[in-house]
Amino acid sequence: MTDESETPVRIEGHQVTEAVAAAHRGLRRDVQRLLDLLQSAELYVPLQVPMDGVPLGEAVEMSDGLTLIPHLLQDEDGDQYAALFSETEMLEVVQDELGWTTGEGGLEFCSVPALTALDMALQVIDEERVVGLVFNPLDDTELLLSRAEVASLAQNTALPLVNYVRDIPELEDEQTLVAELDGPPPRDLTQALDALVAESGSIESYALQQTFNAERDIEPHLTLHVKTRGDVEVQSLSRMIVERIEGKVPEPGYIDILFDTLAVEPPRLPEQLS
């Protein structure tokens, strides 16, 4: 007799696919959900050459003597990426679209426990020739991860995906902690902002705070509050601010910019004499 409570629950590929899609929000909770599923899931690795001594379709134990050479993606700049898939049907698409083969035959793949697959990808990503990992390339759920993000998953740690979460408006149930700065902000940063206030007729004032949102942030960072006056094109002003402060923001190297527009009453016309 077996204890069903000790039997691992098999995670189906479509469940992982759905979790990868949800992780596009980049929130820590979504990454945690993906990581929870990966504990008992398998991922598929497309093979560039056949695996020596492994019959097709046979399950074998991963060992030091087993050599696996995966396909890598390459972008227009020549940067390469490791690739992992949550469903086998997706491999048929890359075979057709990218012309991937295994040796001189059709595309073969191997199924690997998800955390092992992440660790294997981590060994390939050197941030020089191979710069990241793509989950489900060419699929609607395609997800790009940096080496640090792959490492966090391989180490069973869920971190926000900052390149995705920045595009998601803050949700009602999120909590942002606000604190005073640990010390004065960098002088070159405040000088750049002061100069922009002096030059621009649309900025009334600014303030810097240190904030942390557990769903979005890896560590506390600066938030810039900008008070504007009159009718302001926020996107244009935001780009101008980013250009002026580039290279001047302290670690972790990014800053949130929030705008607060002051209401300006139009000038009153003189009353006509009767």
C-alpha cells in the first residue's frame, strides 16, 4: 500500500504554459506560482545533435558521462539564448520556422526535470556569448529571462521580473513602503534635476524618496516625485528626465518617476463695461 500524500503530483505541460504566460506581469506572486509548478514539472530541451548511447524515446538517468548539446537562439545582434519549452507542440513550430534539426534528421528533444533544465541553462549562459534564457520561443507565452533571473529560479527563489513588471500598473492589493533616504542623494543627480527645473517651465518641484514594493522590487530604490504645472505631455517630459539623469542613479540603477499635476486656473478676462 502506498501513501497517496507522498505521491508527487504530475504537472502537465499546459499548466506550466499558463504559468509562464501569467509571469509576463513580472510580479513576484506570478513568478512564485511558476516556480511552484516547476518543482514537479518537466521541460523540453531541443537537441542540436543526437545524444550518444541514448535510444530514442527511452528514459535514462542524467549522469556526468551524458552529453547534451542543445540548440541556441540568436538575435539580430548576434547574442544567443538558451531555449526551454513547456509543451512538445511548440517544438514543431521552431522546427518549421527556424529549420532546427538534430544532426541531419528531424528535430529531437529530451525531457528533463524543470529545475535540472534551469541549472543546465545556467551553465550555458555566460553573459558574453549566451546572454539569457527564452521560455517557449515563438509562442504567445514567450518569456525572456536574464542570467540572474534564471539563477534565482534554479535556487528556488522567486524574484520579480523587472523588465516586465515595469509595464504593469500598480494593483489595488499591492503595498509600497516609503522611507526617507539613507543619506543625501548623489550630487550629480540632484544637480541634473535642479537644472531641469530651472530650464523647464512645466516643472514646479521634485522630491526623492526610497521605496520598496515586494511584488515589484528586488531591493529598495529611488522614486522621483515630480510636480508639474499646466498642460504637460508626461511621456515627453519623462523621456527628458531619463536622458538627463542617465548614469546618475545609484544602485540598483533604476528609478520610478511619478507625476503630480498642479491645477492652474486660466487667466480671467476683464469684465466688459456696460
